[in-house]
Amino acid sequence: AQSVAQPEDQVNVAEGNPLTVKCTYSVSGNPYLFWYVQYPNRGLQFLLKYITGDNLVKGSYGFEAEFNKSQTSFHLKKPSALVSDSALYFCAVRDRDGNFNKFYFGSGTKLNVKP
Amino acid sequence: GAVVSQHPSRVICKSGTSVKIECRSLDFQATTMFWYRQFPKKSLMLMATSNEGSKATYEQGVEKDKFLINHASLTLSTLTVTSAHPEDSSFYICSARTSGVYQETQYFGPGTRLLVL
């Protein structure tokens, strides 16, 4: 079965410090991997994706993520957090070999960046 | 590019009435759109996949007659919550997939907050 796990409900970090939001996945085939961010009462905004190629993917707002096939992980990172990064972050996987339409979302991680 | 809009952003209705939510892809054509439901502090639950010119594909447990989906054009899909009840109150989010080279990515609308009294 396809699934995505975000083991942390909440991540707290001080402004200026590096941040990591964790994501692991389980798919039967080769995955497309995504990170989205959601601000209160808003839809999801696309941050970045891994399709193929370089394992380190750079996205919007200074975020990046590293695809690790052996650990089936796709952790989101940023070298220096901003207060404005505080939001809800979702990892998602799409099975490129199976159901091409369906995204599987993690449960979300709330990021709190304190000044 | 790849902007998706939803209308209305917020709606309050009486129990038993029907509510229509529109989802539009503003700068691209979307042969496939998706409707999600999100409960507070929860992840997104895919309700159905909407294909232009054909019937929607509903996920298991989602009532087809309750949540009517119409994808009349390449830029518009509508979700109608029929005979709404308080338990239908939720945040409904649509997404659209481009038909071009980046079709593996879904782009999401801003969401519609539905409150049924």
C-alpha cells in the first residue's frame, strides 16, 4: 500500500536556525515526491518536487529537500528559518507506475519559527 | 503560472440546502481536477477525480449523489454539496493537473470553507 509518514506533528525552531521537516514514504513503484505548504485558511502551495535526477532538489522560498532512496525519505530543509515560514507542511507522494492520478499526503507537520 | 482559483472562499448555509463550489484553472487547461476535503488539523482526503467531459471517479466511501461533480470545460470543475448537513461542514480544496510537461504536479486552489447551520 502507498503511504506517507510525517513523524512529527510539530517542529519548533528559532529564527535563523536551520530547520528540517521529516518525511518517509512507501510506494510499490518509483515515486514522484512533493512538498506543499499551507497557511491558515488557505489552499496548498507547491514548494518543490523530486521526479528524477539530482537527489537534492531546490524549491521556493529557499527550501530544499533530499531524496534518499535507501532510507525512503524526502526530508524538507532550510538553512536559516524565518518567522514567516511558520505554517503547515505536507509531504506527498505519487506513484508513477500505479495510479497516476492519486496523491498520498502525509498528516502534516506544523512548523513554528520563533523570533 | 499554474494558478487555480475557487469560489466562494467561504459559505454559510442552512441545513438542507445545496451549495455549489467552483474551481477554475486560470492560466492553463486542466483535463483532470481533484476535490479534497480537509478536517481541522488533519490531512487532505481525496474525494473524487474530475475528468473533463466524463463522469467523476469517486473514492471509496464518498457519496456520489451527495457530492455532485461536473467538469464542463478544460478550466472549470464544480462541486455541489446537495442537501447539506452540519457534518458536511469542512474545508474543501480543489486541485488541477496541467496537461503539459509538468503534468505530474497538482496545483491547489485556496480552498472553500463551508459551514452548514
